[in-house]
Amino acid sequence: MTDHLKVKLSRALTAAGIILYIPANFLPVMTITLTGQVESLTVMGGVFELYETGLVPVAAVVFLASVVVPVVKLVSLSWLLGLHGSEVNQSRRMKVHLFLIRIGTWAMVDIFLLSILVAVGQLGILASVQAEAGALFFAAMIICTLYAADIYKTHMIWQQPMPNST
Amino acid sequence: MRPGQTMIAAWAFAMAALVTFIPANLNPILIFSVAGNSQENLIITGVRALWMQGFQPLGALVFFSAILAPFFYLASVSYVSANWTLQLRLPFAGAALRLAEALESWNLLPVFAIACMVSVVKLRTLGTVSWEPGSLWVLATAVFTMLTIQCFDRKCAELYLEGVK
């Protein structure tokens, strides 16, 4: 794969990630049924519920991992790929890219959390946890941003712009 | 520290992580109970539950990133760094190095360990939760994995393997 194609692919994945971000955050990720009470939670709803039970540090961890990290990734990927080929802020862009790769996987906390909750929530009518469509969008969004950051290599920041590429 | 010395540490950490990875997968992480009924949870239970609920892609993703990728990552790192440490010339070390590079960002056991802790906090509001030995093994594997990633010197391994050819 040529570097030119890699940039294009990375841009496409970032765009897909931005689109997927919307259903990932507005659709419920899981439904919890506990002794007859049914409750659907979105990603943000789950954080809020943790916060309300008074567990601020835990809520903060989940908030950072599943709300802040995806936004930071999508925004800074768009910035990096938008400036590809220009000579603005090259060394700062390199730092941002390395940072992105470092934090990238933490958004998976939410998916693992879901898998553990679903696993224990198999107690019939007493307690059940059901995964919802939002989780699929969320996972797809994470995979898109992971690959987008992975395909765009740090050295490409220093490349001269290609002819007929913008 | 001399360049390459960390490779010996990487070898030790990767082997340690491989060993702790086995009980981490075979022991329950936690037990959740509501009104006398209880449910054990292993890493694979979540994969199976997601699969049964019709979320096969999610089940596959969890299986890949919490079981398959960590195992193959640790195995290939130990294989590559064994070459260096024992001054051996094992076959397919180049392929193992490429596998380790490809899987590095997919080895999500440390993230899984955090998710375990959060899930216990969350489940406390729903019923009774108790930690099981599996969680300690998961934690140990996660720590060894992070140390492996820190110590494994990709460039050094590459140069060494090139020198062999």
C-alpha cells in the first residue's frame, strides 16, 4: 500500500468514526432488568449512574475512557489528517500522534465492562443484562479510530505533499 | 542500561505473563448473586453471553482482544526475545516479530483489568459481588503485559534478526 493510499484510508476511517459516534452515543448500550425494573443505559447514562451512586473516581475513569478519549481521538485525527502535507506545527503533530496511539485502546473499557455485566446478568427474571445496538456502533467507532491512527504513520507527517492530493 | 539488556527483561516478563494467563482464563473473576442465585464469571463467559444474545461481532471482538491477541502477542514476544537472550537462531523469528508488532495495540488485557474493577463497583448496586482468584491472575497478567510492552525493544530485535540472515 502506498503512503498516499494510507492517508486516504485513514481519512475515510476517521470520517466513518465521526458518523458512527452519533448512534454510539445516542442509542442505549445495554438494558438492565433487576427484579422487574427495566432500565436502558447509554454510554453517558452509565457514567452518570456511577456518579450518582457516589463513586466519583470510578465514574471519572469511565468518563475519561469512553467519552473523552473517543472525542479527543476523532478531533485530533481530523486535525492531523487535515494538515497532512503542510508544514504547520509538524513537531507538535508528531507528539499528538504518539499520544493518540498511547491512549487509543482505553475506549475498549466500555465494551469489556459490557461483556462482564452481560456474563453475570444471566439470573433469569431476578437480574438480566442485555446488550443493545448502541454497543455495536460504539465498538465499530473504536475500531475505526484505532485503525485510522495505526495506518497513518508518524513519519508521514514530515512528507512533502503529493501532486494532486489535498 | 546497555541497549538490548531490556530484551532479557522483556523475555522474563512475557514468559511470566504467559504463565499467569492460564489461571486467569480458567478461574472465575467474580461471582455475582441476587436473592440466593449466583453466577460465576470467567473471561469466556462474557464472550459466550454476547454471542448468545445475538451480538456475535461484539463477542468476537472481546474474544480476540482479551484472549487471542494477548496470547499470541506474549507468545511471539517471548519467542523473539528468546533469540536474543539465549543467542539462538530460531526459525520464523522474523514472522514472530511482525506478529508481535501487529498485535501490540490489540493486546487489551490491562484495559480488561480496569473494566473488571469498574464492573464490580457497578454490580454492587445491583446485588452481591465477591472477588474470585481469577481477578488476581488477570491483574498479574495485565501488569506483566505492560512491563513486557515497556521492555520489548523492537528496533533491537530487528537489528539482531537482520544480523542473523
